[in-house]
Amino acid sequence: MANIKCIGVLTSGGDAPGMNAAIRAVTRAAIYNNIEVKGIMRGYRGLIFDEIVPFKTNSVSNIIQQGGTILKTARCKEFMTAEGRQVAFEAMQREGIDALVVIGGDGSLTGARILAQEHNIPIVGLPGTIDNDLNGTDMTIGYDTALNTIMDAVDKIRDTASSHERLFFIEVMGRECGYLALNGALATGAEAAIIPERVFESDQLGELISNGFRKSKNSSLVLVTEGDITGGAMTMAERVKKEYPQYDVRVTILGHVQRGGSPTAADRILASRMGAAAIDALLDDQRNVMIGIQNDKIVYVPFSKAIKKNKPVNEDLINTLKVLSI
């Protein structure tokens, strides 16, 4: 077993529902194993600017149901430099921190990987991102809650779309990953999802129109992944107005509402399991790994694999949406 007496825990990047549940699990699992815990405020910035506080069991009481992160999160340009990471390492040494647990997405785990390589620090990552875009895990912390938020919003938009016989483009988060749009479309009975994974394969909007967009329906809903790859909902709407002026088009951009809210039971349980597993991993002398879940079992995923780009979407989901949208 690794000789770890004190760990630091931080959240980095975009916040995700369930991060607090993960912080709670990491803290209490560490204390259960007689390991001291220090909370690092505002991500990697907290290491560099010495925003580090001792955490006890009651430090994480009554937070499992809260969205956001009690540790806060912030961008840190200084950490992107070798000099900044040296300052962070020296702060860990002063505080007696032997290992780190980093909760965040692709960028956060990339930073963790570099810091671990440069200074030989045991670091375990937890996949905290609503985008579900990390490899090696079926689900990321926050994804289920964001998906339910999208479902609730789209259900309400459908009422208006049906009343006015309109075509709605609804923009959701995800950037380079279409999981939220694709599964959101399935969950809400939307007609289609325009996702980055299919942009270079086909003209998704053109296919929708040519297949008979409205058919016998009195409204149509299309979920669009945000970002430069798809162009976003506004780009889609402008194209329809120019090329298919017969449609009455509206756009709704859900934005940061997708990040907020109390985490679902699924996210609370996932975060709790992963947080406890992070301490088990450190005690087992694991390093440079992300805690993942595959087929409902905890797995250790090397950072190099987890942060690899282009997590593939399930083609079965795409086909199912196509079949059910007739």
C-alpha cells in the first residue's frame, strides 16, 4: 500500500452537478482510511496562490444535494506554464500533500497528467463534466443531471412549438461531443439531433429537409450541439430561413442552465462510488489514472486514454432516433 498521509482535492474546469457529492466521498473515504484531507479552492489556481484549507468530516456535510462545487473553480493561465506548475508543486510540499484527486473534464485531467509527469506526484482523476466526452467511462459525473435538465426544457418548448406549428432548433452543450444532443433528442421525442460526429459525413440538415421534415406533424424539434463544428442552432436557423423559407423557425439556446441544479440520484451515486474508488486507487499505489465506470463496474483508466479525443457515439442510438422520428 502507498504511504499517503495527506491528499489534496480540487475541482477544475466547468462545474458539473455531482461534483459536491464527489468531494464529499473523497473526503470521507480518505478520513475513514486515516488520511488527512485538504481542500484546494478554485482549482489549480488555489495551489499556485495558496488557497488551501483543511477538510474534516463536517466540512462536507449537507452538500451531496447541491449543484456547483463548494471548492469553486477557475481558469489559471499560470498553471499552463512549467514555472506555474513548479509553484504548485512547492505549495503541495509546504502543505504536506502527498497526492491529488482532481475532479474535472478533459482540460483538467490533461493538466493533472502533465503535473504528475513533471513532479512524480500520485494523481487520480474523477470525470466531472456534463459532456460525457471522456474515454474509458460509460458515464461522467454531471451528465445525467444535464440530460434531465435538457429533457425538462425541451418538453416545455414542445408545448409552444405545437401550439404555433413551428420548427425549433434547440442548442445544447457538448462542443465536440454529441451525447447530450443525441440522447436528449431520444428522451424528448425530437425529430433529429445535429451532432459534431456526423458533420463531415453528411449534410444533416439537408437530409432532414429532404426526408420531409414536417410529415404529418404539427411541429418539429431539432437538438443541435453547440460549437464551431456544427455552427450551433443560430447557424442552422439562418440556413433554413434562406433555403427553406416556408418554415417558421425559432431558436432556443439552453446555455448554462444545463450545468446547474441539484444532481440526480444517478449522479450522486456515481460521484460517491468514484470518490471512494479514488482513495482506494491511491492506497493501491495507482497514479496517472482516471476512475471510470464500465458495465456498472469501477475501472482505472490511464490519463493518456481518458483524454484521447473523439469519444465515439453509439451508432445504434443514431439509428434508433432515425427510426422513431418518422
